[in-house]
Amino acid sequence: MLEIDYSKDSGPSTRGEKITYYSFLVLMLLGFSLDIATDYEPGKLAAIAFLVAWIPLTFIHELGHAIAAKLVGWEVKELVVGIGKIMKEFHFGRTKIELRTIPIGGYMLPDYSEKNWGRLKSAFVYFAGPGIELLICLLIYSFLGFDKFADADGSTFELILQGVGLSALTGAVLNLIPMSSITNEGEIANDGLGILLSLFGRRPF
């Protein structure tokens, strides 16, 4: 997710938000674990791959935003992967990178000083995160064959690739559904809403 600026955000801010985040995570992991343990079959490897792939795909998603920002001439000030407390913080060139405890979401904070073709550039940078996930999904299923999209009878390698492809597709689709979230810094657009606001809003981001 490309964010305007909520660099002070450290994850769920209210008790209700924390309960929601952690309950969802625990229940999801518990449900998958019980289902796999009680009735294991090879096809369920795709579900495991789906979950495991979510972490690196979150990083790749945010990296996609950062690369696109660089391509349009914007300086990337900060790249954050995950929510919650900071586990590791380091610099890559002039970009501060933060890895946080819960690898769900994140944001990239560019320098918006360059104004030429701002709307198109902003829309491109917003799209780059889900766009790179869609590209990964396309490459995987081009390799496997699109008839294997939900085939549970493939080899272990094919099932793992299916899970990664579905994880990438899910992340992209969820990020492209226009919505916003309320943070301490105000209302923040997700990628889908950011694209629309960049192209048709009162001002580019």
C-alpha cells in the first residue's frame, strides 16, 4: 500500500483494533493447522504456500511502489513492511527501511516535490504494488498452464507454485478494491482508491 504519510503509525492503535488483528491472525492459523492436521492431503500444500508466501509478497508489493517511484523521479524517503513494533530498521541509500512484527500491509513514503505529470505518475506508483503481484501470478500460471489454476492433483512443486500464485492474486485484488482506513494521521487511501484519486481527485497525491 502506498501511503500519504503515517510514519508515526505503529500498528493497531485502539484496544478493539488490536483484538481484531490478533484474533483474526490466530483463528486463521489455527483453522489452517487443524484442517491440515486432521485430514491431510497433498492439495493442502497450496494453502500452506499461500500463507507462507504472504510475507515475502508483502515486501515485494512495497518494493514495487518504491521502484515505480524511483522510475518517475521521486525520492523514496521511507519503506515500511508490516505493522506493529519495529523489529529492524536500516537505510538503503537515502531510504529508511523498517520491518515490523506483523507482516500484513505496509507503506512507502515518497517525496512529492516533483510536480510534472503528477497525476499519472501518482496513479502509476499506486498501481505498481498490486501490479507486481499480478505479474508474479501471471508468470506462475504461464509456467504451470492456466488449466492448473485450481488443480489439486499436481506435483508438490506445482501445488506450492499454485499457492504462491493465488496469494499474489489475492493480495493484488484486495489492494485494488477502493477503500480507505482511519489512522492517527487521518484518512489514508489504499492502492485502488489512490489510483482513482490520483486520476480524478481534486489533486494528485
